[in-house]
Amino acid sequence: MASGSEPARARLLAPLGIALAGLLGRSAVDKLLALRAGAAGVVAWGQMSSLLDLVVGVVAAGLGSGLAVLVAGADPPRRAALLRAALGAGGALSAAAAAVLCAVAVWRGPWAAALGLPREDLVLGGLAGVCISLGSLAGSYWLGAQRLRLQGVLAALGAGVAVLAAVCAPAGRVVQVLAAVQALLSLAVAAWTLRAVPGTTPAAAAPRAQLLRYLPAGLALGVLGPASMLAARALTAHGISWQAAGSLQALWRVSDWVTSLAASVLSVLYLPRLGRAAGTRDWLPELRAAARAVLPASALAFVALFVLRAPLFRALYGPAFVPDAGATALFFAGSLLRVAAWVPLFALYAQGRARAIALGEFASLPLFAALLAAGAARAGLAWIAAAWLLSYAAYAVLNLWLLRGASPSPR
């Protein structure tokens, strides 16, 4: 449960508010890009976002999730040590990932061209990703501490700054300005968090070792997922067209209105609760409560999005981005299975099962990218959506099987 300082209603509404702030900002940015640069602009920002995720995800999906779980059950002095250990390890890890990206940009120019990004954008993505990684760790700390109202304010601030940047950026430089502004804001949030958290004890070996147990999960989710998204867009663009890649990006973004809300509820409310319940009689009731909280509502939301498909895509992106009914139904069904797969995924995080999480990740976005490379990317958007559905059916089954496996790691 959250601390007593947070009213009960705020605890319930906070996950939705945090997710909605991000979704509204993201949709506004995509709409501005569609108006200013067309499908190519939407895809370029999607590629830059996945590039940033390659750096940020290694930290956020591993150390960040571990930090939230550990802080939820720690006293204030230990929380400060965990934060400092996470920022130190996360900064080093993200810097190493950024260095690899910069090396690719310098020595492998054709790789950048295949992704639809110039070399300088790869370098910018690497450097910005380091700053955003530190900001994401600050957010994970406040999640573990259950300062939900503060998280909502930070989410709204980030969305507002992104929209302002998309409006004010010079034509042809919107993507680069968006990345730079997010980096500066994240760095400011990390610095403020470090000053705001009481305790001056330097990072110790024990907290660092606890956090590094989550590193395999971060490497799998943080590298395989964004790399697969980059590959999927590029395969679709080269197999069909950049317009088709833009339609695929629009499908991802619209389904995010459901999946991001579900992920916010699972991470903000249920991850700390599952972390405290691991190994106790409350474990199964909390797991069932998490499933009931997200699955029925997500199913109803996807049905509503499908019914409103044509006017929704026209309003958000434009007539050229409206996918056909068959592709939309397949893609939304796969996205619902994605939410279903996340319930056991967050349970594995709460148990500290980083190796199981890493194993399961191969059945999600990497499998989707492999199916596109095998031919789905050239067969049309409906086949791409079918590959999405098949991938997340496999991911849900594998995560459930892994959850029924070995006992959780000791914390």
C-alpha cells in the first residue's frame, strides 16, 4: 500500500493520471509531426524513440524496476543508499550503451541509413539516452516510495515540455530538438531527486549488488525490445513503404492508449504490492487482483477503439494512416495478449526472477521482428498484425510457464 500521506483516491487515480499525461503528450507530438513532416516524420521520431530506448531501457527495465521493488520495502536511510547506487550503476551502464551507439554511427554509416536515421542522430540519441536514463531512475525511486502525486506532476511536465518543443522546433529539426529537450529535463529531475532524498551515505556495495541482480532483465528488455522495434519499422518501410511503416507506428501508438494505462496500473500499484507479498499467503490474491484490474478493462477498451477506428485514426494522424479493419482487429488482439503477458511479467519482477524475464523476452518483440524478416513485412499490414498476435500469444504462454517454475530469488 502507499504511504498514509497519499489519500486513497489519489492512490487509485494516480496510475491513470500518470499514464494519461504521457499518452496525451505523445499523441500531440505525433499529430504535430504528421502535420509538419508527414509519415516520414512520425516514423523518424518512432525510430529516435526506439534508439533512446536502447540506452534507457537497459537501465529502466532492469535497475529501475529493481529500484522500485527494493525501495518499496526499505526504510529511508536504505532508500537513499539504493538511489545513489542505482544512479551510479545506471549512469555507467547507459554510458556504455551510448558509446556502442556512437561507435556504430562513426564506423558503420550504412547501418544508420538502413534505420532511416543520419549518423548525427545516432550520436545524439546515445548522449540524450544517458541523461534520460538518470531521469528514469529518479522516477523509479519515487514509484517505490509511492509518491504518486509527484510522479503525476513530473509526467505532466514532461508531456508539456515535449509538446512545446514540437511546436517551437525549427522545421526539419523537430526530432533532434525533442530528444535534446527530454534529455535536459531528465537530467534536471535526477539532480533534484538526488538533493531531495534525505541521507548523505555514499552508495554501498550491498545495495549495488541487490540492484545488479536485475541486470539480465534490463539487458534483455532494454536491448532486444527497442532493437526489434527499430528493425520492425525498417523492415516494413523497405518491404512495403515508409507510409506502411507510418501506419504501423500509428497502430502502435493507438494501442498504447490501452497498454500504457495497463502498464501504469501494474507498475505503480501492483509491482510494489507484489514485491511485498512475494513468498507470503498474500501472493496469489495480489496476482489475481492485478489480472482483474487490467484485463477486462483492456478488452473493453480495445473493442471501443476498434469500433471508433476510422474517425480516431483520421483525427490523430490523418486519412492516409487509417488501417483496414482486419489488420486493426489482429493488432488489437495481439496488444490485449501483450497486457495479459505483463501480469506474470510484473510478478517475475516482484520475485526477482531476472533470468526468467530475460528468457521470456525472446518470445515478444524479437519474435515479431524475426517473423517480419521471414516475410511478413513484405506481405502487407494484415500479415504484420498477425505476426504481432502470434508473438504475444507465445509471450503470454511462456511468461505464465516461467511464473510456475522455480522459486523467487532471495532479496
